[in-house]
Amino acid sequence: MFRHLSNKLIVILFGLLLMLSLAFIGFAVWSTPMFLQELNQKLNLTLAQNIVKEKNLLSNHKVNRQALQSVFMGLMVVNPLIEVYLVDNTGKLLAYSAPAGAIKRDRINLAPVKSFLTGNRHLPILGNDPRDAKRDKVFSAAAIRDSNGNLQGYLYVVLGGQAYDSVVDMLQSSYMLRLWIGAIVVSLLIAGLAGFVLFRHLTRRVQTLALGMEQFKQSDFQHSIQLPARFDGRPGDEIDQLGVTFREMSERIIQQVKQLQHSDTSRRELVANVSHDLRTPLASLQGYLETLALKAEQLSEEEKQRYINIAYQHSERLRKLISELFELSTLENQDARLHFEPFSMSELIQDVSQKFQLHAQEKNLVLTTHIPAQPAFVSADIGLIQRVLENLIENAIKYTPAGGQIGISLVHGNNGVATSISDTGQGIPESDLPHIFERFYRVDKHRDEDGTGLGLAIAKRIIQLHNSSIDVASRPDSGTTFSFRLPSADLTQQHA
């Protein structure tokens, strides 16, 4: 029962209402007698004074029995709960309307009487009850004076006698408490039902989120969850915002898990590819060196030189592979820093193309450039951009058959400077295009033991560090074109 938030809230609400209700009943039970006493005393505030004005109850400190009996009889008819006492100026009882055997004390404390007569009173004021040695009652009092103004005594009227006490007790224990308890029970039932409906409605979305989180957990954080449409980002309260945040968080976690899985797969492939690419030249290098060491006397100078050249080629391949691995690792570091500066992309393309002219001619290839007369300045890391051009041109030369053409073009537009390197080679199959920028990936039919499989990966990472991307377009037997775009340099600002 207490596993659900709504049930907990209902129990808490019910408990709070119950405690408040009990406190209210206690306050009512405590305050009602005080209110009734105050009301009774206010209604009979001048009762004793009016009686004293009409009746001469004391004369020369002697009780006028006939007048007093008349008062007793009149008050008994009007209100049988009232008890009348005649006391002297010391508080001693002189006469009373109660039966003689019912009197428990023969004098009263005059301090409350004097406080009552001063007029500076905060009702109710309680005075001694002669019929009860411990209990005090509300009263009305008046001073009795002779014709000379001398104090003769007091008329002391207790406004609630023993019969009134039993009525109050009955009222508190029966009618009043039953009324309040009944009202409280009905209020609790109504509040409990309303709280149940309200909290169920309010916590339904929380339960939906909790269920979605549990399903997400059960899926090992790999499958997206279905949440109501109200959690799609529209304005709402804190629960709706929590749902939107959870949806975004779950999608981010799924993406990160996939990235981790992909990174783990890439790491395994990298280790396997590195092991393979290192093992082949190492084995060849070791084989030729062992042959030279074991058969040096049997080999001619030409054979020795050939073996040394082959061993050198394998060691050079190892050096190049390790160098490019280190370069790619440096570029993929989050702290990789680039040195941006304005330079002429036109001049850089001319310099790099000149560097590969001889190599292209050796393979019977035509390497041409298409550069506008107006220089195109870009803001980039010139050393890294040169590396990109070298990798792309070297790749084009490697996979273009003899008699083919390689073109480097430059276009300066409003969106920056676009550079493209195209060839007339055999092209790349469509199924291989998404993978050509991965480390060590080679199209099988173009696999070349002289390559490292890292050139395109390095070029892509460099362009990414320049907040751009490399695009590739290729069709089998129609050649391939790589292109990228760099931002133009604001030479005016630079000079300023």
C-alpha cells in the first residue's frame, strides 16, 4: 500500500486532518465552558445590583429575612439554577438559598467580588462556590450600603449551581462531542476521498515516469521508452519538466552507450589492424635481415644490396605507420590546438601540386590545377591543410590507373573557399563510401600493402578541427571527388 506515492500522500493528508480535528475538538471542549460562563455572566451582569436596589436585605448588619425570602422565591421561579448568598463585608455567609447541608464553606474570597465591582473586568470572573470547596463559578455581585453609604455586606449570586454543572457535563459528554465527532468523521471521509482522487490525478504522471524509468533500466539503457505526448517539451509544471528532462537524458544515454559500443568495436578493430599492419612488415624485415645474417657469405653483392633495400622499405613503412598513428592520436586528443592564420589557398595548392608532379608523371598521370587569378585567402592552420592536400592527392595518384587525370580546383564564393580533388580512377562502390574515412579501412579491390589506411582518417579529423567536413562523390568506373570548404580570411580586419 505504501509503495505508491499517492497512497503515502493520502495517509499524510488524513493524519494531518485527524490531528487538526482532534486539536480543534480539544480547543472547542476547553473553550465552550469559558464562552458559556462569559455569556452567562454578561447577561446577568446587573442582576445583583437590581435586586439590591429593590430590596432592603441588610439593616444595621441584620438580615431582613422577609425581603431575602422574597428574593429567593422570585429567582427560583425565573431561574432555578441561580443561588443567592448574603455575605458580610468580610466574606462570611449570613444567609443563602441553598439547603443547609449542601454548604461546604462558610465564607467566600472577596477579591473576585471586589474585582467584579470595580468595573475593570475581563469576563468571565470566577468566585468561590459555597456548595463546592474546590470549584469556582461565575457570579453577579452588588454591595449593600446603609443610608449613610456605609458598607453592610454583599449580595453574592452564583449563576450556575449544581444542577447547571450536571447540564454542562451532559452537554460536553453527549451532544457537543457527538456533534463534533460526527462532523469530523464526515470531513475526514470527504477529505480522504477528495485527496485520493486529487493525488491519484497528480501522481499519475509520476507513476508513468517511474514505469518508464524501470523499463529503461530493464532494457539495459539501450532502448528508448514511450512517454505520453505531454512530455515532448511543451510548457508545463515541474513534473512535465522532469519528464522532458528524463526523455532527453535517456536519449543521451542511449547515444552514449552506442558510442561506447562503437568505440569499443573500433578499438578492437584498431588493435587488430595495427597488429596486422605491424606484423607483416616486421616479419618481412626480420626475414630479410636473418637471411643476410645467416647467408651473408653465400650471397652476391647485388643480392645483399637488394635484401638491404627491401628491409629498408619495410622499415620505412613501419616508420610511416607509427608516425601516422601518432599524428592521428594527437589530432583526436581533446586538447589538440590549431594555429590559425590567414594564407593564400591558391599558393598552397600550387606548391603542393608541384611536389607531386614528378610522381604523377612516373605513373603516366596528368595532374592539373584550376585556380582563379584572384588569390583566395583562408583562415586555417596552414601546416594541417597542407597535410590534407597531400593525403588526398597521394590517394588519388595511388588509385588512378596509368593514362588517367587528377584535377585540383578552387572556387571562392560567399560561403568560403571550396577545394576539390578529383580523379578518373575506378571509383568507390556505394557500399564502401560510408567507411572510407575509418582507420585502416581499404576497399578490397584497391588494397595496397604500401598504404597505411590512415590518410583519409587524418584528413577528415583535420577538417573537423576546422569546423568543416569532407564530402566525397564517387561512382564505379567514373572516378572520385573529395571536397572541403574553409572560411575566407578577413584581410582588412587582420591588417587593422
